[in-house]
Amino acid sequence: MASDGATNNERLLAAARSDNEDMLLEVFDEGKFDINAQDGLGNTALHYAASNGYLEILEHILEHEDCDVDPQNRMEKATPLHLALRIEDQDLRTAVVSSLLEAGADTRIKDKNGETVFDLVSPEDTEIRTLLRKSQAQASISKDDVADDDDDDEGEYSGSGSDEE
């Protein structure tokens, strides 16, 4: 209806760039789109929502099961988490970073300058630094827990689990 010849991937990116939740939900309803579609600069809808602090758009995108939370754009090799750190409003920055971390954003990815999000966050920004440290600690704990998840339906440890009969 309001597509004007644009593909659903183009409409998805436009909705994220312009904080247009109605358009985003139309695209979601229609389907036939790639949640990780990139524009010419390699930015995804998640990059735009995160960098601009569009929380409603961000949450919709993160709830999509195929969403890659760590895509890197072409120009800066920046992830949405890298870009979120540039938001000037402290509360909004904290909310966006928190949402990305809860969705599993990787704090170890380096941008084109070899910088991780820890390198980019101001030493005075203790709230964000605490969120990043907690996320990193949780990620290391989760790796230990993953090995146990495969054993739920088997009575004892069996190594790879590939020798089922």
C-alpha cells in the first residue's frame, strides 16, 4: 500500500532511519524481508535504531528471531553497540546499550581502528562500564553452561553426542 515501489528491505531500513514504528510493523506483517539487510554503507536497521536511540524500533528488531545483534558496517566496521555509545543523552545511551547487551551483543568486537566498546566508553561513564563488565562476565559463565545443556536428555556424559544409536 505505502511501498511506492520500495522493497520490504528498503522499507525496513527507512523505518529504522526515521523512527517509523508503523512502517516497521507493516513490513513485519507483510514478511518477505531480511532483518539483517544492509544499505550501501553496510548499516542494518539495527545500526540505525541503536545509533539514534529509537528504543521501540530497537526492541522490535531485537525480538526478531533472525536478528544478528553484531553486524559490522562497511565504513567503520562498527557494530550497533559501538554506535550506541555515541548517543549523548546518558539515560537513552544506557537504555540502548542495555537492550543490545541483553540481546547478546559481543563486547569484544573491534572496529576499523581496532577498538572495542571498552576502548570507546568514557572512563567517567561508570554505568555503561558496569553494564559492559557484567555482560562480559555473563558471557564467560554462559560458555561454561552450554556444555551441560546437551546432556539434558541423556543420563550420562557422552562426549559429542554424535554416536547415538
